[in-house]
Amino acid sequence: MPASSPTLLVTGAAGQLGRRVVELLLESHRGPLVVTTRHPEKLAALAARGVTVRQADFDAPATLDAAFAGADRLLLISTDSLDVPGRRVVQHRNAVEAAKRAGARHVVYTSLTRPEPDSPITLAADHWATEQALQQSGLGYTVLRNNVYAEMLLHSLPQAVAAGQLVSATGTGTTAYVTREDCARTAAAALAATFDGKRTLDVTGPAAVSHADLARLASELSGRPVQWTPVDVAALEQGMVSHGVPAPLARALASFDVAVAQGRMGDVAGTVTELSGRAPTSVATFLAAHRDALRGATR
């Protein structure tokens, strides 16, 4: 293999984002491709396509040296370990330290929009701590601060159509929703790039929308009236809990509304286009492509 073809490694490759990144790299990258997961048997299909599949457990640092061996550039996809406070930070630090021991030149990390210490989002602290670990590691890095996935709207908007109202504590704030596909294309491009410095980039859709905008779109696409109903954050949390959402999850979801209301989630950046070469999908286009999911709530 030519020296110009670096070995790329993708963690969390069994997840939706990781799997899609790997599929994109298989289309474009001509060098060695390694993926890690806690359950290698789930990635047999990738192994059959020539991808090197390795077992890795971020809770067991001893597994990571072999898992990351030979990687030149590594995509660290944030884990979903939210059950124990602080667990995800330890996992991510273990991965960063192992990447450094393995001799990796560059780490791409999937972070969150504006995760600074004053963020009201309950998940933000994990991302901020990981960004700090990367800054202190001496490694080159690309931090991709992904905005809220547009796919999240496929959970909330069908319910809003069925109820005739979209309830939120976002006020007039806006969110620059971005699709998982655009995040995957951006991450794949960042991983395969030749950039070896240090950068932090916002990953967003092409425009920011308010919940009033979302209610209007849901109404137009479903053919049923949907009204935006603003509430305060306490009422939002109570409403979710009364509908069976566990209190910690309700608190986490509501914290995003607080960030939106504070104007933290509405900035639009050109990162998707700049890195992937393709313009990001708008919320209107995304929802139109999933019109049946909205209409299904009325049946």
C-alpha cells in the first residue's frame, strides 16, 4: 500500500453514524480501513468487504492498544454511555490516550454545538471535557460540533400532528438541525483529509428554524393543523414525565430547549459543504422525504 494512503480507524462502527461513515469510506478511501466495536460479530458484513474489524471496550483501556494499533487517523464517535455520570468522559479519555500511544497523528471527534461549561444541556459537560482532553493530548484534532439531528424530529413531530400541537420551551429560539447523513459525510471527509493541525468546526444544516416553523411544516406536510404551544421548561419536563418519559431523560431533553431559547443552537456554518463537497439537506426537504412518517400519526 502506498505510504500516501493512511490507515483510517472508525470507533463505534456498529452504530448508525459509524456504520454510515464506514460505508462512505469504502466508496472513496483506497487505503487500509479499521473499525472497532464491543461486538465484532455484528460487523461480519464489513469484514467480508475487506475492513479490519477489532474488538474494543472503552471501559477496559487494556483492550485499546491492540484495537488502535497502526491507525494514522482515528474517528472517535462519542459513546452512548449516559447511565453513570462521568462514565463517558473516562471512556473518551481512555480512547484519546490510547490513540496517542498508538502513534495516531489525528483524531476526529463528534462533539456538540457550544458545549462550554455554561451550557444548560446536560450532555454538554462530557463533550467539553473530551475536547479539553484532545487539546491537552498533543495530537492533531478536528472537533465536529454537530447540531441536533433532524432525525429527532421524526419522534416529536408525528406526536405533534396527532395531538394538533407542538409543545416546546424554546421560545422564539432557532435550531440549525442537521441530518445524520450530512454528519456522516462530514466526518468521513474530515477523517480522510490531509489536515493534521487543530480545528473546531460547527456542523449544521443550511438554515435555522424555530418551533413555530416546525409546526407550520408539520401542518403543511400532514394536512392537519398543528399549533405551536410555548410552555416553560418545568411544564415541559412535567408533561414528558406524565407521558411516561423517565425523569432523567425528560430533564436532558428539556435542557436542549433551554439552550435553544438562549440562542445557542441557531448559528449556521458552512462546514458540511466545505468538507463533504455537498450542501446540507434542509429541514423542509428532510421532512418532505419523510412525509409518510408525519401522516402515519393521523391514522
